[in-house]
Amino acid sequence: MILPTRSFFDAPKGRDHAVALEVFAQIKAHMGLGDDWPVRLEPQEAAPRPMALGDTVLVQTDVAPVLGTFRVDETGPLIAYDPDLPTTPRAFIATMAHELARYMMLAIPDPQATAADPDLDEIATDIMVIAAGFGVMSLETAFSAESFGDTFAQGWQVSRRGYISPEVSAFALGLFLSRHSIPLDDLRAHLAPANVKRLKRALAQIDADPALVDPDATEH
């Protein structure tokens, strides 16, 4: 289980590209991707911030900025990221893990199940992030609310990241914990109270049906 601590990520704080490269290298290593998985990392154009006209308070919802992209160009695999993203380390880690998981999906010999539906491909990628040990960051960044303001206005920007709901993310994380015998208490300090509740509900469902973790546990 990869946690947002100095034990796993010891790069200095900052938003410059050098810091992003260092954190990215650590994410890549934690996912087991060595030199035989070459990929470039570059900043992209920053996502637009909420804007307001007049003296008012705003709430901007359902914002889905493009925080990261993966593509293969003439020089090889490339991941691009929003240059503001490293200011929120958990979101940067989760986003980069997602883009690296896209890269890993290319290694699947015959991805028939996801090829027919691009949405299934994205869902499978989110699940792969959790299976790679990044479930805490994935769950914590599935939903976000942040304040914004200027001389004329202030408010909140509410957004969802990823392609699965916090509930599905919590259930997938619960399966990972059960499979690897990791207690919830090991994660509690890194989860918001709402996500602790989600994870408790997921673990209760899993405990009630052991076959979800081990198909051989089904009674014959």
C-alpha cells in the first residue's frame, strides 16, 4: 500500500517541473515500472480557474479539467500534466498513477473487454491504479472542493476526478485491503472521515461475502 508520506515520497515541496519529475520517478518506481518503460513527462497548458464578474459569491460545480494526458507520439510515450497540479501532491500522485496505468494497459495482449467501450477502458484504468497500491490517493481525490477568490468574488470550485465514484473506489480499495490483510487503521490517518465511512461500509460488504476476495471460499 502506497501512502502519501515521506517514507514513499521524499521529494522536496514545490510546483516546478524538477520537483514534478522527481515525484513522477518515485510513482513510476512504486508501480514497478523500470527503465524498460520509458516515458517523458511535460507540463501542459494550465486548466482555467473559475472567474467571476461583479461583487458576488460563486459555487462552480461539475468542473472536469484535464489534469493529465497520456499519448504515444513519434518520439515515444508522453505524459502531460497541469502545471498547477503539483501544488496538491495527492492529486498529482493519483493523476500520474492513472496516466501510468494507461501506459500499462497497452501491455494487455488482447483487451477485448475494454476496446469495445472507451468508458470501460477508463474504469479499468482507475481500478488498476487501486490494484497498484494507490487506492488511498485515488479515493481521497475522487471528489474535491476548493476555495477560490479575487478582488470581486469568492466561492468554491467542486469537481470530480477519475471515472469511478467514491463508493466504487472505496469498494475496490476494500478488496485490496482484504486481499493483502491490511487493517483499516493503517489508513485511517490518511483518509477523510467521509471516506473512512465509505471504506467501513465496503469492508462490511466484503466480510459478508468472502467469495468476493477468494472465490474458493464459496461453500459447495
